[in-house]
Amino acid sequence: MSGIQRTTAEGRGPVRYGPPAPQPGLPVLPELTAVLAAAAWRSAPEPPGGGVPVRSAAARYWGRRGLPTDPDHVAAGPGAPALLLAMLGAYGGDVMLPRPCPAWWTPQVRLLGRRAYHVPTPAECGGVPDPYALLETVRRVRAEGGDPRVLLLSVADDPTATVPPPELLREACEAAASAGLFVVGDETWRDTVHRPRDTLVLSPAEMLPDEVAVLLDLSGAMLPAGWPAAVIRFPGTPRGTWLRARTLDVLTATGAFVAGPVAGAAAHALDEPAPVAGRAVAAAALHGAVADAAHRELLAVGALARPPRAGRHLYADLTPLRAGLARSGVGDAMELEDWLGGRLGAPTPGGQRFADEPDALRVRLSTGPLLGATPEERLAALTASDPLELPYVRGSLDRLRSVLAGLSD
């Protein structure tokens, strides 16, 4: 198995056997562990939508990024899936999504009994739909009796590891507004940009302040994946107030509350004290260096991939290597997922996991497994002047090169 949980009986499809989110591959920051431990005495969960401390910390976080925010326009929940499910359940209607998109988005929509419509992304990036394709898809769906009301997009994309240029993000937002769609911007990975001085990340809420909710999953991005917490910012309008209240109703009905100790750690991380901010910057640079090296290996054998700009992964298209893969019995993304993951010893989820075409030979490669096998090795990579020179990082990249080279012969 490639590291993606699966059983023969269950096959490839069930959501619970889907790919994990990209992980940092680094030990938990000791300061966050101390904050969580200090709050371990709290036996009660947070109130629905989160208490004042975590909501105020989220408001300050967004304020530092040019989005003035009232804590009363924020809700917290136990992870982004729970928050998105509650918000979509409250808002109603069908949902438009880019193709490809994060593996967990589409199941949220379908779980509610809504229809998910995927729109191709522009050639330059993922995360946002092509604006013309979006308008045409909305027109066609409505003509066929559908009810699209929401557009999900991402400003730092999983799976493609790209950041939409401001002009493309603006065009997508304008298309959504003209089509009467409410926009939900997933900004989970915005603080993992590899070269912040060279990459401008804007929020759709800066462009459509009255028509955008902003989602930020802290679990895996700012906190360990096992500490589920997320926040969502609603527009400061009557509709935003109504939507927040309805979202809190759903969170209450489903018992989706943040654990008290985790809320304390989330508030601390959102305030970005020096150790937290420093770790984020260093980790982003490390993952960027390794992602760039893996990207070079892919291009060297004729594979395709957009240059990775953010996150802890890259999205590779091995279609040009189809002949070599066919010799190994690989003909689609599902078979590629198993074959490549087995040879690299790490999860390599295929494009079908991200609503991509299953016949396209695309996979998401994570950089976390390339950083070393132990916490000590990964911390050494974090502080190394050139992590690519470390023998275990070099060995991981050499393994990738060897597997790819065998396909291009």
C-alpha cells in the first residue's frame, strides 16, 4: 500500500480511505505543546462557534493581512470540514468548484445531498476556475434545472501548490459576482508561500467584501493535524450575520465544538508570536526548496508540473511518460497512485482523488516524506544552510529520480 488507507474489500472510492492532507513532517513546536498542556484542565468544550479569545485572535490575524474583522463575524469549529459542512448546510444550493480541488471539498457537498459542479482552472494556476468556463457552466446548470449558489476557491491551492495571480483571482471573483454566487475562499495554506517576497497572496474578501466568507483550517497548517481547529470569517453584512447564526445552529446540532485546550493553542498560534511565526517562515522555505528540487527532477524526464509556490507538495502530470508506465501496467491515475506510492514509500494520491480526470496520469507528491525519517532528521533539515545537501534528503530525491528515469528509458 502507498500509505493511503485502503482495504481490498472497500476498494478505492470510500472517503474514509482518501488521502491525508499535506503534513509538515516536522515535530510539534514546543511552545504550542506547552500552551496545550497548560490548558489541559479545561474539561468543557468551547461554546458553539468558539469563545471570545479564539475569535478575537482570528480577527487580529486577518487584520494584519488587510481584512479588518469583528470577532462577532467569526466562528470557530473542530476543523475546516466541520465548518464548511455547517456553512454549506446553512446557505443551501449547489456548489461550483475548480478542477482539480482539495480531496475533501466534493464529499462535503455530496454529503448534504447537493450537486457539485467542477470547472476547469486556467493554464497559469489552480485554485480558481477559469472565469469564462465558470459563467458558461453556471448558465448551463441553471438551464438544466440546477441551483448553483456557492463558489469554492483557494488562494494557495491544494493540490496544485500554486497561487492565483491577483488578476486571475479578480476575474474569477467578478465572474462569480455576475453569476450571483456567494464565494468561500479557503486560505488554509496562504502562510506556506515559499518565497513571500516574490508571491502576492490576496484574499477574495478584499475584492468582494460583502460576498465572501474566508475559511482557515489551523489543523496541519498552524497546528498539528491531530488538534482539530478552524475559523471562518463572515462578511459584516445582514446576510453575513444571518449566515453566521445559521452556521452556529448547524454546529450546535451536530455537536461540532472546539476542544477547550485546542482553542487555547489555536488562539496562541493565530496571534503569531515570534516562535510560531519563525517556524512558519522556516518551514515554508524548507518545503519550497525540496519542492523545487523535486520539480526539477520531474521536468528532467519530460513530466509536467506547474512550479510549486506554496504548501507541502506539488502536482505532477506523468502523461508524457505514459508509454513507460504502460510497460509497468499503469494506465490511469488510480493505478499510478498505487504503483508510484509503492516505489517511493510515501502516499502519492492520484488525480482522481482531487476530482481530476481519472485517465490523466496525475499525482500529488508530498515534500514532508523527503525531509527525513525521524523528528531529529527533519529538525536538522529545518536548520540546515542547504537541506538538499543532507544525505537523507539527497537520498529521497535520488530515489525519485531513479523511479522517474526508469519510465523515460
